[in-house]
Amino acid sequence: MQSVDISSTATGAHSPPMSGAWRTIRSYILWQHERGTLHYDIMVTLILIFVFLSPRVINFNDKPALQSPNAADVVVTPDARGSLVYQISASVITPGDDRSVREQLLRIIKPISGEVSIVSYDAVTDSKGHVRTYKVLVKR
């Protein structure tokens, strides 16, 4: 029986032997291990360690969107025409001229619904004439 050396290249030179550590690393990168083997379990463990520990070590600069401090004082309801009406507590609005009130209302509404413009707003008063809420009709 005749044996053939398959480790030689076309030029006849032998390829350098790959060390055991590099062979293992290569098999991990190429995911060559069967499920249920020790090496497979090691690979999965390394992935889980990365997933759970990397947010503590790496600063991804991801933060939740800041909620408007006045979001609890806003009630949104649909009207008959399909628009949305925002009812905002007067306690979060500083009384002033029409322009300043509109700016304050927009500052509260924009974090909730994005870029909108105020169509109209009405001050809702109680029996003594004190403003309790503002009803604001907006459009996108």
C-alpha cells in the first residue's frame, strides 16, 4: 500500500505546523464544535459573559430619553375630527402673554408627540375665574 503526503503544497514545500492553541482559537472563530461538547459550552459561556458584563465595562453612551417633568400633568384625548387635544394643568404654566404661554405649552407637548404646531388653545377656568387647565389643539 502506498501513502501520499497531503501536507505538501504544489511547490513541494511543507506548510508550517499550526500550534494547538491557534488551532483551538481558529475552531472557536469558525464555530467548528458540535453542540454538547466542552468547547461548544466554553464558546457559549464566553458569549454570555460578553453580553452581560460588557455594559458594565464599556460605556455605550446610551441613556433613556428624558421624560418631561410635567408629563403627569398632561392628558391626551382624541377629538371628533381625529386630532389630538392636550389638556395641560395650569400649575405648570407661568401666566403671561400669548406668545410665552404658547412656547411653554409647546415645550411640554413636544417631548410627548414630537414636532407639532399649536392650532389653538383655551384656558379652562373654575367657577371663581381661576385657570385650571389649558386645552390645546395641535397639528403635525
